[in-house]
Amino acid sequence: MKRIILKILLALFVAVLIGVPAFIFWMRAGEEEPLDYKYLDFELGPKDSELNGYTYLRLLGKDYQTNIPENYPYDFERDIDYNRYENWNLDIFESIVEDNKEFLEKIEAAFDRPIFMSDQMFSPETWLYHLSQLRSYVNLSILEARVMHLSGDSEAALTSLANLADEIKTYTQSGGSLIGLLSSAAMNGLLYGEIWIYQANMDFDASEWAAFADTYDVAEYYGDAIQLSMRQEFQSFQNAIENIYEFGVDGYAWSLDDKPSWFYIFSQKALLYVGLRKIRTGNEVFRAYSEIVDQASLPVKERHYDNANNVEVKLRNRGWGSFINRNPYGNVLLSILYPTIRAVLPRVDRAEASASATRISMALQAYYLEQGELPESLDALVPEYLPGIPRDPFGGEPMRYSKEKMIVYSVGNDFVDDGGSGKSFLFELDPYDDSDAAEYDDTEPTFPLRFAMQRPPQIQSSP
């Protein structure tokens, strides 16, 4: 009996002696040669807060993190929707702006610097605080403009919104990786939502709307912003991979807690040695991100993400088997990265459509005020009111327009022109109605020309 047990133990020992190295050899085999990653390089700005507005904003975020105003100042009656013009209250808005005057001035100072460029690799520590600040800054700046209007200086209010548009543009052009791109789209959403309120309810000269339309070119820079963000994402990914190799999968926590035992460190690095193909994973990400950069300026209809699609199909079809192969940790990273990109880019496309519609609506209002009616087609706006008709980011053609329905719209992600959405507009819905509005209809984002729907024209003479 003892001999049998000894033979079994010996056999197991030999199996382990041969099997473990064989398994490690099999797992390590198949690594790729590294591609030339220079295509996704990007330039970092100087880390000088007196020169670089981004550095100033980032450092301010760290210093000011415990004193960030709420994203929207809900410290007044919650049963009133102050995004509806009829509910605006000068006393409340003035009080909120006054309480946050120092905060507004501090953030505004960032945009007075001569340079505004990302100054280091992105991680939660570098963008978390200043993005919260920026969103609060946009909301408070909008309230500040409302105070100007309610105090009798509507022209200054519109100028203030135009300046805010320039500041959001400056930030967007600095990059900010995917989270910065998404935040920029959200901030622009707050701004053009406010512009639609002004159009529907306030009297301005045609020349003022025309001037704003001429400079409100949000859609013009989204393609470049996507390209820069993807370059920054790739650099951050490379940096994260290096940190994982050096410190382990939870290495960031080591700077906060006591350093783990040598056995824990050894076991983590052993698992990474066996289970993460660094170069192969980097190549996969580079191919996919390069593809996005190449096609970022194309309309959605013409984009083809073959590399990303192939990886997603491979991961999806294998199920759990995608993590039991020669690159299990790499597949975990890939399975996190691609869905994130898929979630962000459509939001940016819809933001571009909204921005294009907003720009066209301002030009249409200028035309409406001068001519006393809406034009038969958008071509009548060029070149006096617009240098060109902003494109529809989904189909690639110019944005669509209907004089009869008094709408501007996009063909949406089905690329079929159905004449605009059949859903209700935001201003028609109860403020607490969670129904999808026409403006957010991905198959046909549609925007009402409320100035024409609700207010009869009073012809203005050209200056």
C-alpha cells in the first residue's frame, strides 16, 4: 500500500515538474512584436500654472476639492423647475452667484492663461476634481447670465454665454481623455439648452443672433477632440500597463497603505508574467484606437471599426473562455475598454448634432427677425448668416430643416430621413416627465424653432 502511495506521489511530482513549466511555456508563447506606437503620441504642455491654464485648473482642483459647489444649485425650492423661463427668480439667482463669486473668478482665471494644454498623463487623480469644478462653473455662469438679463442687461447676458462657449471650446481642444470628452459634451449640452430658452423668450437684435451663430462652431472641433482624446487614452493605457507590471493589479493602493508582503508581491507578479501579454494587448488597443483616430472626422454612416469589432466578437463569442487562454488579464482589460468607447462616442455624435442644430437655429432666428418669415431652405442662410450649413454627424449631409414643421433635425443613427421625430419636445413635457424627448431621439434628433412657433415676427431692419 505504501509503495502504491509513493508511486502516486512520485507521478504527481513528475507531472507537476513537467506540467507547470510546460503550462508556463504555453502561456508565454505567441507574444507579438511591438508595433510603432508613435502615431498615437501627443504633446504635453508645460506644468506652469502661471502659463498653462490647464495646469492652473488641475492644481486648483486639488486645493479646492472640499469646496466644490453643487453641480446645480438646488438649495432653493425643489418643486420649481428653474430651467423654465417663467420660473426664473432674480433674488435667488443673485444670491447663489454672489455666494460663489470667488469660485467663479478662480475658474475663469484658468482661461486667461496664454496656453491651455494637458500637462500630464490622465488618471482619476488628474481629472476627477477639476471636471466637477467645471460642471459647477458652467451652471453658475449660466445663472450669472440670467442675473444680467433679469437685471435689465440682456445683451451682456448673451455675450456672457458666448464667452462661456469659447471657454468650453478651449477646454475641449485640450483633450481630457474620454472622460474629458464626455464632460465637454455634457457642458455644451447645458449651454445650448440655455440658448434655446433665450431664443424662445427674449428679444435680441438679428445682428446679435447672427454674430453668435457665426462663432458658435462646436461641431467644427469635435473630430479633432476625439482624435486627441484617443491619443491620450492610449498613452494612459500604456502607463497603466507599466504600473500593473511594476506594482501588480492593485498597485495604486500601495501608495496609500502599507506595502504588501514579499510573497504577495511575488505571487502577483508571477500571475502577471503568466497571464498578461503586454505587447499583444498593447497592439490590439493601438490598432483599435488608431482606427478611431483615422475615422473620427467622418460621419457615423461612413465609419468602420473593423479592429474593435473583431476583438469584441472574439471576446463575446468565447464567453468565459476568453479569460482562460494565453492572455486572460489582457482580455479583461480589452473587455473593459471597448464598451467604454462604444458608450462615449455616440454621446459625442449626438452632442455635435445638438450643437449644429443650435447654431442653425440662431441663424434662422436672425433671418426670421429681418425677413419676417422662415426661409424655404437653409441655403438662404449662406453666406450672410452662416459661412456654411453645419453637417449632420450621422449621415454626413447638411442638417435637415422643415419650414412647415418649424424644426431642425438629424437623420439619426438609422441614417433614414423620416422628417423629424414623432416624440414630444422638451418644453412640451412636464419637467418631471421621464419620457424620451424629440431632442434626445437617437433615431432622429429633432429641435423646435420655438421663436417661430410661439412668437409672431416683428421685422427688424438691417443695421
